[in-house]
Amino acid sequence: MHAWTWFLQRISAVILLIALGLHIGFLHFSNAGEPLNYSDIMARLKTPVLISLDILLLIFGLYHALYGLYSIFLDFDSGKKERVVVLGFLVVVGLGFAGFGIFSLFYITRSF
């Protein structure tokens, strides 16, 4: 299982780089030469494509960060019980942050 999750860690890094580039490009630089204001950015953010992109960015960012923390923990000699507890804690934290982030995104854009 560790080889599979390690591979997903690398895939998530690539997806994060692509998604972050797309997010910044679409949201902040698509009107070259024209100044952006809050209402322009919010209008773009309300599109289904950017909402989906931001959710993708959130999910892969959380996976990448939390699996990175778990990998650091695995570097210490710990028993199976400690690994299960830490993994369970990180899963709960990740699901909590994902839920809060997705709710916040929809709340900010009023796209319920």
C-alpha cells in the first residue's frame, strides 16, 4: 500500500502544479492589460469550471500535505497502533478541512 500512496503523492504534486497555474491564469490574468477588481474576480470564480478547479486544488492539496505529514511520521520507529491512530487523525482532519473548504467556496460564491 505504501508504494501506491507514494505514487499518488507524486501525481498529486503534478496535478497541483497544473491546477494552480490554471487557477492563477484564469482568475487573475485572463484580462491582460485591464485592471481587475473584486467583482470581476468573483464573477469568474462563480463559473462551474473554476469552482471545480478550486475543489480539485483543495482536495489534492490536502492529500499532498497530509500524506507528506504521515510520511514524516513513518520515518520514526512507531508501532502499528500509533500508525493507525495518526492515519485516522489525519483522515478526520483532512475530511474536516475539505468539508469546510468546499462549504466556504460555495458560500463565498453563493452557488448553493
